[in-house]
Amino acid sequence: MGDLLRVIRDDGSADPETDPKLSDSEAVRLYRLMMMERILDTRMLALQRQGRIGFYGPSLGQEATIVAPALALSENDWIFPQYREPGAALARGMPLVELVNQFMGNAQDTVRGRQMPCHYVYRKGKFMSISSCVGTQIPLAVGAAWASRIRGDNIVTLTYFGDGGTSTADFHVGMNFAGVFKAPTVFVCNNNQWAISVPVAKQTLAETIAQKAVAYGFPGVRVDGMDALAVYGAARTAVDRARDGGGPTLIECLSYRLGPHSSSDDPSRYRDEREVERWRQRDPLPMYRRYLERRGIWNDEAEANLEKEMGDAITDAVREGETHPPPPIETLFTDVY
């Protein structure tokens, strides 16, 4: 459990023993969604600084831990996010303009501006609402998984949380219930080293987060969270195991938050830039791009085209979103019982 699962080598080749062997189209889709999340983060942080949205939680450096697990699910499975998974929502089919409308809280926002600007939901894609409360999504994911078992739906639930989330009571409740009842839940811990300003060394004295699963009676695996193929492989194995009745799995993705915790955070106040730079050398996007290039399915032209395509798509979504007024005041009472 102390071993770190890796697939992509420094030269861009894949370890044949751990390679999940994605098809060309699957491999490219994974990169496209990771790139969209990266470009979206840059643009949305700029919008927040301009006062055009109220708040944003970026995911710079954590794209592999977010997108790859979502792609390991089937269409009927459910995601219970924390608060930095736009790439997972897009992977579930959420239209970009719908996501931007929720960032803005305008009249076309499906939750009518009631959530914080970066707390989105996409029911059609079985992507539950984000909540600011740390860890509360964990028992919800387990409860939904248990309900699916009772109904015989053969549905898997996947929940994301950070290293800070493992210190909550909800983490214990969810893990214990899932273990006892063999709920088909995949727990994805994005161990990005910092819970806002609290380093993981002050979060737990356990050698790893993955080993916490042992106390609850199910497997815990530790993967290189900067390696998209490693994350995907571990998630697919865990999803298959859950669907086959094997019970839950805890996946600890060892990653790093290269940017701020949110648009309200200044990480320079509490961490050393030299640490950030060391992790920047293992940025998941250049690492995965090297793999695609070595495989012969990506090049500079494809990269330039992708950046333009996604930049234009975001521009169009923002332009459309800003044509809509705030939600009508009467909607304060809509859906309220």
C-alpha cells in the first residue's frame, strides 16, 4: 500500500504491466477534457478578477485526478463531487454554456442563482451538487450506492474529496458503512498536499491516506495523481470491482495544488514557492502529452488546434451567459416547499 502506482515513464512510454491500454479515441478524449479544465480555470479566474463571476475554485495540477476517474464510470453511475471538478461534469456531458450559466448565477442557471457561483450540478449526467461543507458528499455517495444495491440497479457511485476531508466524521461514517455493507462506492481522495493552508503532515500521522481503508476492511491503493493513466487504471479496476459485488475501494491520488485553493486564497502566505516548482516539473498535462506524442497520436498542430477550439468555445459560452439577466425575484419561491 506504500507503493505508488505509475504508468507513464519519464520518456513518455507506458509501463506495459500497468498500462490500462486506452484506445486512441479514449486516450485523446482524456487529454481534451484535462486541457479544457486547465483552460477553463485560467479564463474563469480572470472573469472573477474582473468581477464578472463571484467566486472560483481552480484545479491547476489536479486535472488527472479529476477527469480520469469520471471516464472510468458507466453512463448510469453517479458522481458526488467536492468543489473543483468541472472536468468531471464536462466528462458526464454537461454543456459548457450550462456550466458557465451556473458560474454566473444568471436567469438560465438551472439552480436559479441559489448556489455559490462555483457550486454546480448536472442532474442529467448524474453529477450531484457541489457543497462547500467539507466531506458531506461522502456518506451521500455511500447511501446512494446502498440504495442501488437494494433496488438491484447495479450502479456504482464515485465520490471525490481532499486530504482535509479525511479528517471529517463524514469520512469515517461513509467508509465504515461502505465496508460493512460492501457498498459499490469508489472513494477518490485528491491528496493535493494542502487543505487550504494546512499541510497534509498536520492533517494525519498515518503514513498514507490509502492505508486508512484497511481499518474499514477494504482495499486502499495509492497512485501517482499526476499520471492520468495511473489514475484511470486504478479507477477502472475499482469501478469494476464495485460493480461485480466486491465492495468499495479507496484511491489516494498523490497530487499537488499548483495554484490557489480558491479565488479568495493567496498560497504565497503559507507555502514555499520552491516546493511548488518541484511539483510543477511533474505537471500532469505535459506528462500525458509526452505519452500521446510517443504513441503517435498527438503533435504541435493538434495542440494548437485544440487550444483555439477550446478558447473559442469558452468565449462563446461566456458571451451567451452574459446576455442573460439575473434570475427573476419570483424564483426565490420556486421549488420551495
